[in-house]
Amino acid sequence: MLNLNLKITEEMLDLVNVGFYIFQDDQFKYVNKEISKITGYSKEELLSANPYEFLAEEKERDRIREFTRLALLGKFENLPCEHSVKIVKKDGSTGWVTLRPLPVIYNGKRAIICSVFDITDAKAEKQRKEELEKFLGLINKIVRHDLINKLSAAISYLDLFMESKGERFVESALRSLEEGIEILQRMKDLEYLARSGKEERTVSLKHVFERVASNYDVEVAVFGDCSVVADDGMYSVADNLIGNAVKHGKCSKIDVTITRKGKKCEVKVTDNGIGIPEDVRNSIFDEGFSQGGGTGLGLFIVKKLIEKYGGEIRVESNIPQGVAFTITLNVSEECSCL
């Protein structure tokens, strides 16, 4: 076991860009400058504090206590050579560090010297990449689902044209194809912005729902407005809610009421259709769930997008008939709400 020369060791460790501390008798006996830089605490504050209090999670405190006990007994064979933990900094923010301990003799007694590597940025980048992959998978689902709907509609209109020669069906087919192209372009832009990390912006909900409503031959009334933090995925949210009400709910009228409530924006989408049976309401947001022979992706996409924006969505009956979807989103700081 290494026997540390106190003065030489402390002078050397203060020169490196890696955090080091010496732990003995349930407290820090030494911390170098890098530890102060990582945590935001001064050396004096660290030396007088309970080391375990810097760990963000209680379960990690128990785990590190046990690791420390075994390490001080020299039982390293069953211990990881390194361990990553979440810490709380002086300013209240959290970070991640990797600990690599070694047994030493310090001032004639058993101790642990531990190198500390700040992996906060690396952890955040890994998490961003994982979230990006999930979102790109969702974009792929949106394209498949929404584009198939538009192409299917175009085919149906062309079939009707072949039967009746009504020119209005050709116009409707062309409109569906144009909407399909718009979806592809929108999702392409959204993918680019997602990869650049700049996908979210201020979005006017009134503009989104009115734009989508113009593609449907039912009465859609939009009341109020609110700017929220979202992206072009909101068009898919609106399209799926209105499209479901028309296709599966067989409605003739849809009301979209947008209301600001403090720092939140509530969007209520109600229709006068056949409604959703109570026994399946808890399943309608599940991927693959469908009652009408569809893909089962529409409402799944809606829920995932709303959650991505930090919001929530719920469903209930509309009185006297139909269904009501209520969405809650965060208001943008640039919000201009009516």
C-alpha cells in the first residue's frame, strides 16, 4: 500500500487538471484545487463538510459508504475500479463525476486517495444523442403515418373521380398530395433543426390549428391564441387530432379553445362525433393500438410530441356527445396570448 509523503503529494496534486481528494475518518483530509473547481466549494468548505452530502441521490450515498468501508479494509477485489455518481454543486446545479479510488497510508493510517473526473459535459452529450435518436425515430413514425394518410386520401379521391368523373375529386387528390409534400419538407426541416440542437422555438397555436383545419371539409372553429415552446411537430399534433375526429369520430364540427393559465397554455379540442368508449381510453395513446384498422400511431405520436415539449395530454367525454382532448403546454416567454 502506498505511503504518501504529505507535503510533496499535496503540492503535486494542486498542479494537475484532475480532481483528487484524500478520505480518512469519514471526512476529506485533503482536496486539490480541481475539486473546488468541480464543486464550486472552497477547500475550507469541503474539508469541514460531510463528504456524502455532495452526492445527489440517497441510494448513491449508501453505496459509496459501503464501497468506502470495503476499500479501507483493503477488500478491492469485489469493488469497481471506477464509479460514476451525480453530485450537487454549491450553486444548486448538478453534475456527474467518475471516481477512481486507491488505498494509501496517510499520516500513518489507512486512507483512500481518489481521482475525480468531471464527466458532466460528456454525460449531457450522451443524453442528448440518446434523446436525438429517439426523436429521429419519432420523426420517421410521423412521416410514415401522416404521409400514408395523405397518399391514401389521394388514392380514394382518384377512385371517386374514375367512378364519377367529378373534377372536384381531382382537386382534392392534388391537395392531399401537396399536403404530403409539405409533411416531408416539414419533417426534413425538423430533422435538421433537431440535429443542430435548435429545434424548439415560439409557435402560435392558433396559426397551427387554423392551417391544419383548412385541409379538412368540416367546420373547425379556433378560439383564442397562445405562443408555446414547440416546433413543427405541432402540425402533426393538430393534424392527428382533427383527422381522428373526422375519420374515426365521424364528427361534423370541431372546436379548438386555446387559453392561457399562468405560465401554462391549455388547448381543448372537442368534437361532436361518436366519442371513444370509456373502456379503451387508457389505451388510445399506446403505440399500435387501433380500433378502426389504422396504424395505431396517430395518438401515440401526439402524446410523444406533447411530452417532448414538456406538456401533458388527457382525454375525456365531451358533453353531450363526442370527445375532448386537453393539452397543457409551457407558455413561451415571447407569448402574446388572447
